[in-house]
Amino acid sequence: MNALRVVWKFSKWKDKFLIAVVAISPALIVLHAWVLQSRGLLAKGVWAISALLFFFVCIGVFALIVGIYREAKNAKVVADRIKSALVTPFSRVSALLAAGTTCVTLSLAHASDSSSGENLLPRCGGMFDLCGYEDRNDHGQRIAKTFERASMFSEGLAAVRIDGLFGYIDTAGNVVIRPTFDLAGPFHEGFAEVLVGGQAGVIARNGDVVVQPQFRRAVPAMRGVFVVQTGKYAPIRDPEFESLDSFRTSYWSQRPAGLYRLNHGWVTREAYKFEPFGGDLVWAQKMGSGWARYGLMRSDGRWHVEPAFDDVQPLRNERAIVTINVGEGMNQHRLWGSVDQEGRVVIPLQYDWLSYWQQNYSIVRQNGREGFIGKDGKLLGGRLFDKVQRDDEGKPSTVQIDDIWYGIRPDGEIVEPPPQRAAVHGRDGGRLEVSKATECKGGLFIFAKDGLWGMKYPDGRVLVEPEFSAISCFSQGVAWVPDEKRNAWCAIGPDGRARFKPDCRATVYPASISHHHPEKLDPDPFKSSVKWMRAYLGHAVDQTIPPPLYVGDGVQGQGSFPASCRQVILCGDDR
């Protein structure tokens, strides 16, 4: 240390700067490498190698300086030797190389961070309702609207639909996996689920099929291990919105599933219900043997934590909520708690309810009172309150004591409440508008001639000749027209020509309304939808033609309302 102090004392400021750059370079790279790895980005080894090279550069330069000091007889000699050494091409170039490489490496790291696609959001619209991507921060368009459908980026790739089939693009908008799939899911640890001909398989990032399409579902769950169900894929949404969700967001039917390992095949029998947890563990429940509890299963199919919980949630903020049922009959109720990353119970199962974990806290409820509980199991402020609320970032914000709201600090101190944000109002009501069903987004409009329907551009040029008994507006890059020979609605593209994909479908309606369905006008679903759409378009042209109806399901949807009403939520039961 004395050597370094002497060297530093007799160095010029520019030489001190070069020495400092060399010293901090490895720390910067190692820190950035740690951030990238913690966010699950690729190319981890690049940063580790860069940091190692910088380390050796630092050792070399400092060894040179210390060597000079040892040869020196006095402070003047030290100063002279430092001056002569640091002005040599070797030491200057070494320092500048370290500084330059630091900048380049950090720039590449930033580019890698951007290339993950985390800041890109799909946005759709325009004349043909096509999709592109905009920046999450400045809302600037980054990828042009040229895709029929677009999903969120995952691991630097996003599934998009082109000419009725799905492929993948990178963050520059380049097609890197050509569109050959009926559906395509997000990537997880280098793998993605795809659908071909009603069967699910798995592809790698280079587009190679690593598990042939043969399953009902084949969802990447852990490293090279997939949750699979046999059989044929069963859609759960309207065809225009059907998607292959990730394991964390997938809706799983009550059919059993099994674990399937790449290049090895089945790990478990198809006898479990799986739920996401995190890391190399999944929640698993044995099916077919009465009521069974959930435990944590490893990727090899063995139990990491024996089944002990009646309901479970994924790991979030290093905690996962679990429950058990206690009591019998009318006295049965749930007790809530949480486990850590290893499945150890760290919040005892003794509470009436727990909210999601965020910012290291969950909201806990017991005997009608609420509080903020930390990951260590301690209550913020050491007590429960009448009610509690988080702020917009999920942090503990306010507590209610004797009907009065107060603020609460991170140390649990009760303070004056924070200022209230202005309320955001929704619709202000107003008079109902009549939907002009023949006017489409982007200026296209539907027209009729001799009882048949077609479509025109805003300037009046014909896009689709009037030769169909009905037609829909463009949505996700396609419009739909009836094909009476096939007894189905089939797609046409922006060029006005028939499409092979997406597949033809039995029915088409302009909107899907919660807890309501289009009225039935014919026993045959296809014919009923054609009649419904003809009435829908006809009413837009001639108000004397009664509009078709949306009919409530009688449970949460009551009565009926005309499809001509634009503000559906405000429509009453009038014809």
C-alpha cells in the first residue's frame, strides 16, 4: 500500500486517470455481468471472459508500477521512473486499451439488453389492422406494422403471423424462424411450444424442431423439460385470439399431464396436474386418487417437497403463497402462508388471506384486520390495522386506524397520509351512438350491389368485388367471407384474394361480448352467422331493417340488446 501511495503522489493527473480506469474496468464489467445474469439474458460467458482479461491487464500495469517503486532509491527516482514508464507506448496503450474495451463492452452489453425486446410492445392498427412494435418508454415505432398478429418478445424473439402462419422475428424486425406454424408460443430457456395440424411440439431458438408435434400441449417448464398432455389440441378462445401461453400463464384443463425431457422422453407418467413455481421446480398434484395435495417436483420427477398444500401460487419476489384446508363441512376454511425458493414454509399457515408478494411485502388478513407482512414473517409496524393499501409501485403506503387513514414509513412509523392522486374517470355516459357497421378502421368501407357485399378503399377503388353474401371488416390482417361450398367462413388478405391460412371457421361475428351470444337465426351455425351478419350490414345501410341481437346467458348477462349499439356496456333491452 505504501508503494501505491508513493506512486500516486508523484504521478501526474492524467497518469492517475489512466491508472484509475484500469483499476475500475473489471469491477464495471463484473457488475454488469451480474445484472445481465440476474435478468436471465444470454451470453453470460462473454462478460466473465472480458472481466478476466481486464483483471490481467490491471495486474500487469500495477506490477509494472510496483516494480518501478522497488527499484527506486528515493522519491525523486520514483517520480522519474513513473514518468518514464507511464509514457512508454506499452503502458499508455495498455491503459487506453483497457478504457476503450470497457466502453465497447458496456455498449455491447447495453445492446444485448436492448436486444432482449423487453422494451418493445406490440401495437396494431391501420387500414388492415396489422401489427408492429413500439418502444415502451418513448412510444416511438421500432418495427413497422406489417404482421397480422404479434406477441410479446421473449429471449429476444417474438412470434408473429405472416400470411396466416406463425414464425419468429428478432428485435430488428427480421424473420429469423420462417412462418410454418399454426400457433407459436413464447421462448423459455431456449425452447418454445409450436402447433402444427392440431398437435403441439417444441422448437429451439435456431428453429429446429426438437420435439415433433405429437401432443395436446408441450409447454417448456424447466431446462429441457416440458409439461405435456397427449391428445389433440383444444382451443379455449375465439380463433382470432387463440394463443399458446407460457407455462406461467397457461390455463390447464383437468386432464392429467406428465413431464417430458428432451432426448430422453417421459420423466413421469401422465398422471399429474402441474402449476408453475420457479427455477428447476414445479408444483405437482397427483390426479385420479381422490383429493390430493400439491408438492414441489424436481425436473427428474422426484419430490423436492412432499405434497402438503391444497392450493399454490408461483414464486414471486422470492416467496410463493400456499394454502391448506382445515375444518369440515360448513366450518371448513383456508389457512394461508408462504414458502421460499426451496419450498420451506417461512410465513406460517395461520392467516385468513395473503395478497401477492411485491416490494418484499404481502398484505395479510386475520380476524377481519389487515397488515403488511415482510418476507421475514414480521408485520410492518408490529401490528394489524383496520385496512391497508399499497401505492402504485406496490410498496406499503397507507393504513386505516379507527376510520382515519395514515401513511406508514418503511420502518413502520405512522405518519401523515401521502397526497391523494386525482381520480381517473371512465365513460361519462352520453347518448348512445348507432354503429355504422359498413365503416371499417383505417377508412375501408363495405358496400352492397345486387344483394352481395364487397369492400372499397377510402378513395372508392374496389378492394373486394361484391360477390359474397356477407363480409367482415379486416382484423389482424384478414377479412372473412362466407364460402357456401365449404359451409364455412374463409379468409381474404389485403390484396383481396383468398388465403389458405388461417383455417376456415364455422362462424364470424363483429364482436365477442362477455356473457352474451349472437341470437340464433338458423339451426346450422354457419348459416346462422351468415344471416346474422347480413342483418348487421343491412341495418347499417337501411335503418328499417331490424338489427340482429346479442342475447344474455341468463346468469351474468340479462336480456338482449341490438348489435347496432356501439357502446355495448350502456345498451338496454330495446329493439
